[in-house]
Amino acid sequence: VSIAGVHFVSGFILVITSFVMGGIEDTAAWNEMLVHYYRLLPPFCLGESLIQLSAQQLKALVGVTVESSFSWDVLGRNLTYMSCEAAAFFILTLLLEHALHGTLLEQVASAAASRL
């Protein structure tokens, strides 16, 4: 439940906060600074990507010329962030697993080798 709560806060709440702060003239500068930190959270990147993609479809529906969906300003930035985060989180998981369970695996391997 706590993991779902963290993802809810980092995804939904931060996306709404960023959207509102970006629309208010007094807080737009703060939003431009904070959005770089928000993008370190994958749920925020996903939520922002969905909003950008929806905005693209709305612009096309109205008749405004739209960029490619994979351009940097639409999905490209968030996909790049999420790709880098996926690699970083994978490496972090491997390092943590090795640190926590590496000695256990070595003990099991040495016990198995001693039986042979």
C-alpha cells in the first residue's frame, strides 16, 4: 500500500501540481526549475507524457500543426529520462542484491562444492 501511495503522489499529484504551477505566471519560473527534479520519478514522466500526447491529439483535432509524437518536447524527453532511470534502477537493484545476498550465495556455493 505504501508503494502505491508513493507512486500516486509522485505521479498524479506532481503532474497536477506542475500543470497548475506552469499555468500561473507567478509560479511558472519555480515550475521550470522543479520539473527537472520531478522527472527523476518515473510515474511523473509517465503522467506528463500522457498529458503531452493528449495535447498533441487535441491540437491536431483543432487544426494546429503538430510535431511528431516522439519529438523531444512531446515524448522524447520523458522517454529518455525513463530509459536512463530503468538502466540506473536495474544496476542499483543488482548492486543491492549482491551486497545483501552475495555472501549467502557464496556460502551456498562453497557448501555445494565441499559436498562434491
